[in-house]
Amino acid sequence: MNLSLLFLPDISGFTKFIQTTEAEHSQHVIAELLEVLINANTEGLHLAEIEGDALFFYKEKEIPSLEKLLAQVEQMFTAFYSHLKLLENNRVCPCNACSTAHNLQLKIIAHCGDIQFINVQNSRKPFGKEVIEVHRLMKNSVNSDNYVLFSSELSDIIHLSNTYKTKLYHFKSGSNTYDGKELSYLYSIIDKKELKLKPYQQAKKIEFKKTSAFIIEKEFPVAANELLEFITNFKYRKYWIADVDDFEFNINEVNRIGTEHICVIKDKHLNFITVTKKGKPGQLVYGEMTTSPPPVDALYQFHIISPLTSSSCKLETEVYFEAKSPIKKLLTFLFLKKVLKKNTTHAIINLFNFVTTKYH
């Protein structure tokens, strides 16, 4: 009899996170983390289902060795917390979802057995009592939200005992009773400090020693956080940026420092990246940079939002040019500055009209 592996990574704190944070951004954060976990699959596990906050993997008629399973677990924990660190350090959004995502944790439940399969809408899915058991093991008495748990059936096959101990793993015995049947297991709480998190490029705040090419100011009858959402959420761009044929971006990703998007204008693709710079206390600062439009070497646009009241704010849009050669500087001064100022002014007016229409 060839046994199969059942493997469930589950994001801890999902329910509270979804219920107490902004819905759209929390969904994007969870979607990103689930994708990170799927990409961290190094053992060729088959994805049977995405179960809200969890992934249901299986490996048919094969149980990886203890070393391979522990390496797979470490890979997923490392990828998960590396991404949370990136989200925490490169975020530009102050909403609850983005600012509390680092509190999410991960648990992984693994079991094995002689599983069957059923076909649902042309999709082959594991079926049977082992599938029920592995899901019941997710509701256990482990006093942590950050651990790996192997059922006793799986532990016996891979020769894992409660004496197994490394810098990352320290397994202990546990058991719970479900519908009159006791399910025993071994578990290890994961110390995040022992994970070797992946390095990421943390963008520095940009500093300019020169004044901006121009500044446009306007007051808005909405809270500062709400205006920031209208500016940073690319799905709203088509409502206030004119003469752009399309905006290409990752719809499941929260905009943050380093995020890229593309403006398509008459078959020309302008590549933008999210940046930021230091603002005054209380201000929200969001910026974008591109090296696409000639004749400049780089163009920066920053939206600086200052709260006025709980339901109003002031927007200052600053534009900076970088042009190294004298010819580029002359063209920028004679042509590009005037055109960009006109277009930016129209965009801010459109943004104002869109925001006020949205609220009234």
C-alpha cells in the first residue's frame, strides 16, 4: 500500500485580520502570501485547493523523507516571513491591513494515509477519512499560532520522534480527541529569529538638493487616508488620468515602494516605479519615478497629502526632472515642463471631480 502525503500551510490570524482591516488591501495581502507559499513548494506537491487562508497540498503515493519534509517546511516559513518583512518595510499605505500584516503567522499541518480521489468539475481532489483528519488537526491545542505539526502516522513513517531537536526545530508530543477518536501528533513551534530571511531591496527615501520644477496645490473634501487610496490604487487611474490607453499592473498586489506599473499611450509603454521621500510629521507621501519619457533622464512626481480635518486634506503635487546634457535641459525647460504642468493640473482637477463624485 502506497501512502500519500497531505500538507496544509495555514495563515494564522486570518479571520481577525480580514474582519478588522480594510477589505481590499487585506485580500491583496493574503493573496500575495498564498502565492508566496505556492512558489515555495520545492517538493513537487500538488495543489488540491485554496481554502481561504490555507493551501491544501498533497503528494500521491509518495512520502518525502524527514530531511526533505523539514526542508520544505523551512522553505515555506522563510518565504512567508521574508515577504511579511518586505511588506512591512516597503509599504506606503498607512491602512490597518498594510500596517498590521506583519502580525500574521503561519502553521503547517501534515498527515498521510491511503487516500482516494473524487472528480469535481473536472478537478481531481483528495477524498477520505485522512482528508477529514488533517483538517481536524488544524484545530488543536498547540499554544501557538506559529508551528509545524506532523501526525503520529506521518511521524512514524519518516522516523521523527519527540527527541528531535535543531536550532529551528524542537518537537514535542501532543494529542486531541475529535468525535471520540484521539489523534496524536508531534509539533514544533518555529522561532522566527532562527529563519534566514531572504534579502530584499529596500528603497531609500529620495532626497533632492534642488527645488521642484513645479508644484500644484489643491484641497480635497476627504480624509487624507482616503485620498491616498484613490491616488495609489491603480484601478482608479483611468478615472482621473486622461489620454492613457491602458494601465498595466498586478491587480493582486498592494502598491508599495518598488511596485511597478506601465502606462500605455499610443503604443508607447512608460514604465513607472513607486518611490517616496521624506515628508513633514503627519504628512502622507507617495511618489512615482520613470526614465521612459524623452528628453529627460528621469522624472519624479510626488503627491504630498496633509490632513486639515478628519474629513479634509491638502494635496501638493511636486514634479522633479533629471536631465544631464545641456540639450536635454533646454528641451525640458522649453517644452516638457509646460506640457507636464498642464497635464498634471488637468489630472488633479479630474481627481478632485472623481473623488467628490464618489462621495456625493
